[in-house]
Amino acid sequence: MIIGSGLLARAFAPYFETSATACVYAAGISNSACSDQREFERELIRLTAALDLYRSADLFLYFGTCSVSDPLALSSSYVQHKIKMEQIVTTHSRHLILRLPQVAGNTPNPHTLLNFIFQRISRSERFSVWENARRNLIDIDHVARIGASLALEDGVRNECINVANFSDIAMPDLVELMGQVVGKKVLCDYVSRGEPYQIDTRRIHAVVQRCGVCFDSDYVERIIGKYYGPASTA
């Protein structure tokens, strides 16, 4: 069973869509800048209802955020809301929480980091870039492959696991890379804000190797080309 219809829901559907013993909760707020308490309350009600309905499921899969590791984002309304939702999910006796960084994929959502950068550059619009910030990027296809392997092959339950790239990229480098892929000059102002933070990925090292995912130095360039290059449908 898949709850949701967005990027995560579509990616995990091939693995769980027809399952009678698993519930993948891939719905909720997709804008990390959200501070609307009404939106948070709506998600709380929907998540609680799903937990009640699938209380006997062998797996209840939920997606958190790696931003809990970012000291600058930890106090935000969105991150605090996600932490609260995670705590509620842990009441399920067979839960699995996957915390995700910035996910790349085909989505019309204008609030994703990569879509925002792509739109600004492709429209020749000026925007601000935090020059000291770094971001962790992962392909949605790899999120699904790794997540499904953890849940189905390893049978992992009752854990909260970071599913992220083994390294991050500086925001100025990311913006420049997007400009190269799009083929347009970047119009941006660098702001002295942001700081790097670590995401612990040791838990997934073995499964990443088993899944054939390669987080090498060209990984980010490949996924930007995949979703934003001339042959993409983004």
C-alpha cells in the first residue's frame, strides 16, 4: 500500500504498491520552508489515521529529513514538525524511518532545491546563494533502491536510518554545475551564510554497495544531467 502520489510515492510503488503487508507513507508537506500550523495539523491527522488503519502491517515506512543534523535548520517549524511525526511513527511496532537529504527526480514541485536553482538559471533570474552552505544530493531512484533493499532484503524494522550520499557539495559549486548543464550564465549574489554539517551514512554502506550505487566524485553531475540536461524531462 502506498499513501501519496508524489516523487517518493512513484519511486517506491514498484516495490510496495501491491503489498498487503506493508504501508509506505509518502504523503505530507513537500515544502521545507513551510511554517503553516494548519498544514502541520492536517498531516498529523492524516498520519495518525494511517497508523491506526495499518497498525497490524508488517512494515510502516515513513520518510524523515536529514536536516535534523543541520544546526541552522533544527529549530525551524518544518524540522520540528518532522521530528514530531517521527516520534508518532515509532509507536508502530514494525516501523522504519528513512531520513532523506535533497532528493533529485522528475517532479513539478517548485520548492525542491534543484528545481528552484534550475528555474532561476533557466529564466535568467537573479537569486541569493549561501556561500558557506553545503548540500547532500541523492537520486530518487537510488533512494527507492536502497530503501527497498533495507526493508525487503534485510527486513529492517524499528530503526531510523539516513539514506544519503556519502559526501556533500558546496552551494557555489552546485549552482555553477547547474549553470553548465543548463548552458546559461548564473546570475546570483553570494551571501555569507550557512555552514557544513555531517550526515552519518555508515548504516547504509553495505547496502549501497549491494545495490550497485556509486557515490563517486561525478555523482552530483550525473544526476543533474539526468534530470536537468538536454535529454531530461524535468
